[in-house]
Amino acid sequence: MMPKFPARWGEAESALKAVQVAFDVEEAVLRAVRYAAFCNELSPSDQIRQVLDLPISSRPKRPRLTVSLSEADYIVLAERYGLAAEDKLAIKERVTNDLIAFAFTQSSPPSS
């Protein structure tokens, strides 16, 4: 039996009932889906939904990159930037600047 969700969660209730499904596929399939998602400016999940003719959320998504950083990673980055490992916000700002600098050294994909 599903629990009753608070009314303020509204439309999020259906998302809370969704189940994430993982597919074990060959590397070529992973690359094809990721490449198509990139070309179509979709997330890999939305690209899979498009392949399956399922609805895709029209809500605008916040453009962002993610990476998991361990405490050891923060120590390495803090040393690199001359910051305290506990100053995670300052480290995040410096990493953001490094990613922006990296982007300018790459050949740019076509913009929409």
C-alpha cells in the first residue's frame, strides 16, 4: 500500500511513485544513447523516453554538471587552490572557473 503524500507535494506525487530502471547494455548502446541525447539536447533519461515514445517533461531543466567528490578530493583541490578543505563553497567556485576555462579551450558544439 502506498503512503498518503502531503497535499503540498501536488504533482510530485506521481514522480515519487516512479521507479528508476537500469538497463545493462553493451558499450555501443550506451554511447549511441548518450550521443543522441547530446545532439538532441536531452538528458540520457529523456532520450530513452523519446526512443520509447513516452512523454518527456516540458519543464525547463537547470543546466548543470555533477561530480561526486570525496573528502580526499576536497583535500587535493584545497591544496591546488590554496584553500581550506572545509571551504567547500570556495572550492566549488574555483572548480566552476576551471570548467569554464576548459570549455573555452574546446571546440564548441553548435548552439541552439
